[in-house]
Amino acid sequence: MKFISVIILLASCLLSTLPTLSQEQRITTQEPYVRVNPDSIAKVDQLNALAAHYYMHQLDTSFLYSKEAQAIAVRNGYERGEGMALHNIGVYYTLKNNWIAASHFYAQALRVFERINDTELTCLTHSDIGTSYLFYEGKQAEAQTYLAQAFQDGLHLEKDSVFAYVLANYYSIWKANPHMQDSANWAIQRAAQIGEKYHDTRIKSYVHLLQAGELFVNGKKQAACDLLQVVANTAIQNQQEYIAIQAYTSLYSNRLDMNDPQAIQFFKKAYDLGMKAGYRELMVDAVDTLFNYYDRQGNIPEALKYAREMMQLNDSQKLSKHASDEHYIDHLLVETTVRNQSLSTSNRRLIVTILGILFISIIIIAYIFYRSYRKAKQYAFRLRDKNVEILDKNKQLQADAAFKNKLLSIIAHDFRAPLANIIQLAAVNKDQPFDQDSMSMMLETISATSQNTLDLFENTLRWIKSQLPGFVYHPQNLLVQTLLEEAVESFRLDINTKQLNIVYETDPSLSLMADREMVQFVNRNLIHNAIKFSSRNEPITIQSVRKHNRIIVSIKNLGTPIKADQLEHIFEIQPGHQNTNRYNKGAGVALIICKDFIEMMNGEIHAAHDHETTTFSYELPVE
């Protein structure tokens, strides 16, 4: 029945708001002191304790104490006392079946406790909200969320007596879940141990109620009834009517024959205690049950008595609901009065109304501007991303186009002429057969031309590979002199044939960071050019020096110098120009590739000349 669920909620709420046993024993002696004590923090604490105490006897009296405690706490800036008063008012509205108002005050109390970092009261409020969700609204998911937070808070509390209430509520929520049986049983056992440790009759009685329910479920009916009878007697002795009501209700509801006169007497005791303690709004189900019982028994006077009581309760419930709403509105008015004491009544209402309208208008306008701003910002971000994407694609297309143009220029520039020469020689031989000497010279020319064409082809393939997507540059530390000596040795036959003198002006300890194959390609091409365009018995000077964090390698040879206008574009393909200089006859494509390789390795390449010498040099980083 709903009555049973609300009583369990009442028990859990009161357990978390009542003072300790020693405080409860002194409550009657404190009451006169409360009425004469000055407007102070101590008075707030005593009023909150009295409010919790009177939940068991007079709800309206409890509410008045809570309101007075809140007003004094606000005046004195005592946030903890204000939070406890708000929490007590929330419990009051819970018992008045006004969950909307109750949830409002619970939420206010929770914000206060979180603001002052009171972990103990935050834990209890989370527990009460979770229990209210479960037993009052039947919202299992929300209840589990708040109880889980309360459980986490409780694990870090210094006082485990507070944690006992959380454990009991944890058991109430999870006991029906077969996957959580172990943790639920552990929770109720731990709560029982804490109750015994502090000799707290409230904890012990609440735990016994829950344990009795478990005994009924396990078929141990007599043991459960005996335990409930003990709980009821102990609760009445300690003025804990809310626990006695639950005990008597359980004794009735778990009887096999609910028409048994002894069983109905238990329920009648629960009803009488509830009416005496002021829980009229919770007695609707009880009155209905008693009316049906006496009606079935043919006891017309008793049935009429409870019928009249049912009508009065229905009217009272409507009035109580109206009164609860009035109390809630009154509370809001009191809050406004405290915050605006310096304003007159008429001006205050006008200002509050105007401020409310202005506030709502500002919120609406701010929301509209915020949405517009967000949309504009999102559009700007999307536009920026699109522009970046288009720019990247354009750059890629331009790079692809430049690569294709360069490749076509290289092929047209360096491959067409050698192949045309070979075809021309073959055609001449076909029309006018050569003698042996001429044939030998022609074959040598064809061989040299073919070899040059093959070299150009290999160089071009290597360069194309470096330009394709997926190529990754992997530099390593390399000794400069070792690289140069290896490159020179690959042309030893040509050097010996021309009787050239290779002069090294290098430091064996110098090293640079580069890709071995790429830098050796550059070395071989520059040395090959120097050999090719050097006359017999001439020197070729190879130098390497360090300048700051760069290594500069130079290869110098004698011979016909390069013209200034040709030197400026020696590392470029010039469309429309004929092969009129020595470096554009076979070496042009190699020099272009050398430039690309050097730049890929974060370096620079240069060509210079004077009246007698030509010098090619490049520089690469040391690290």
C-alpha cells in the first residue's frame, strides 16, 4: 500500500533530521530555553532540533519551528542552520503529500550544504531525495542516482552513525534486485552494527523493521511478527510513533488472513497512532481498509464511523493541500521580505514585478542573440574549414600541374634531342652507307648518346619518385668526406682517362644530416659534370667547411665558364630555349633534380663562375 511506502519514507527522513539520543532525552528541558534565548545561532540549532522532534507529534508545530529557525538563520548569516530549516520544511511538505513543494525545499537545502561543503548533510539530503523519489514517485532510476551519490559521500564521512541511515535506505532500494542482493545485505548488516555501536534506538528500530520484512519474505512469519511486536513496543516507549505505525502496519499486512480480528486490531492501532501524531493525510488508505472490514463484518456503527472519517479526511486533504500551498507561498514571501527589508510593501511588489519582467525579457533577448551568435560562429567555422579545404585542394592541383609541366619540359628538353640524333644517324646510314671508320665513329656517338639518355632516364625516375605522395624524407648523420670519396670512386675510370687531379680540401670530422641516396645523387652529378667539362690534366677541387650550423660542399673545375644569363637559370627549364650551353646538353635535368633534392633536405644549391673556373656548391644542416 502507498501508506506503507510513505511511512518508510517518513522513517528515513526523520532518522536523518533527529538529534542524537542524548539530545533527544534533553529536548523537553530545552524548549523553555529556546523561547527566551536571544536571536542567535544556538537558538537556530535548538529550533531545528525541536522541529525534527515534533514530526512525531504535531506537524504544524514542527513547521512553525522550522520557519522561525530559517528566519533567524538568514538574519544571522548562518547557512548551515538555514539549510537544516529548509530540509525540515521539505520533510514537512513530504508528510503533507505535497511533493512539488517538498522537492523545492530539498533542492534549496542541498545547494546550501554543497556551497558550505558540509559533506554530512549533503549525504543525508541526497539520501532523503533518493528515498522520496522511490517511495513517493516510484522513480527507480532517479532514486538510484541520488542514493549512489549519497553512498559515495557516506564512504568519506568521519561519523559512521550518519552513514547508517544511507545504508538503510540503500538496502530499501536494492533489496528487490537479485543482482544487488549481496551489497544490499551487507548494507543492512553494517547499519545494524553501527546502531549497536552507538546504542541508537532509532537506527536499531529502523533496521529491525527492514529485517522483519526480510523474515516475512523468507517464510519466517512468527519470527518476523515477534520482532515487529518488540519494535512497536520500543518505539512507543521512546515516543517514536512513526516506527510503531510501520510495525503495526506490517503486522497487519503480512497476516495470511487479514479479516482476523487480531490482525485488524494491529491496523487500528496504527491508525490511532497516526491520527494522534498528526499524520492525517497518510491515513486515507487506513480508513478505507477499516471501513471495508467493518462493512464486511456487518458492524454498521463502526463502518459509518469510518465512512464519516473518510469524508472528513477527503475534505481535510483538500484543505491541507490548499494550506500547504499557502505555507509554500508564505515561505516565498518571507524570503522576499528578508532580502528587501528597506523597501516599502507597495514599492517592493512593483519593483519585483518590473524586475521580473525585465529579467525575463533580458533572458529572452540574450537567448535570441546567443542563438544567432552561435549560428553565425558555426557558419564562420564551416566557411573557414571549407576555404581551407578549397585552398589545400588548389595548392595540390597547382603542385600537380607544376609537376606535370616540369616533367613534360624535362622530357621535351632532354629526351627529344638525343633520340632525334640517333634517328637522324640511322637515317643517314640507310641512305648513304658509311665506311668502317665512319661507322665506328657513328656507333660511338650512338653509344654515348644512348648512355646519356639512359642516365637522364634514371635521374628522371629518381626525381619522379621523390615527387610522388607517400615519399618520406629520413635524414641520418653522414660523414662528408666519406660521401665525397665514394662519389669520386664511381668515376675513377673517367678520371684516369683524362688524367685529372682530384684535390680534397675537407675536414674528415665534418658530418651533416641528409638522406644518403639523395645527397649521393647530388655529389655524383656535380662531380660528373666537373669531370665531363674539364680538360686533360686539369685539377678538380672538392672543399667542405662548416659555417655556423651548416655544412658547405663546393666542387670547382677549370674550363669554359658559364655565361651570366645562363648561370641565372641553370637550375630551371626554360621553355623555348635551345640547348646552346654545355649544361643544358644532358646535365640540365640532373641539375634540376639536384636542386629539388637539396631543397627537400632543407638546404640550398648555388652555381658561380669567374674567368677561369666554374664552382657548384650546396649547403645542408649539421643537425
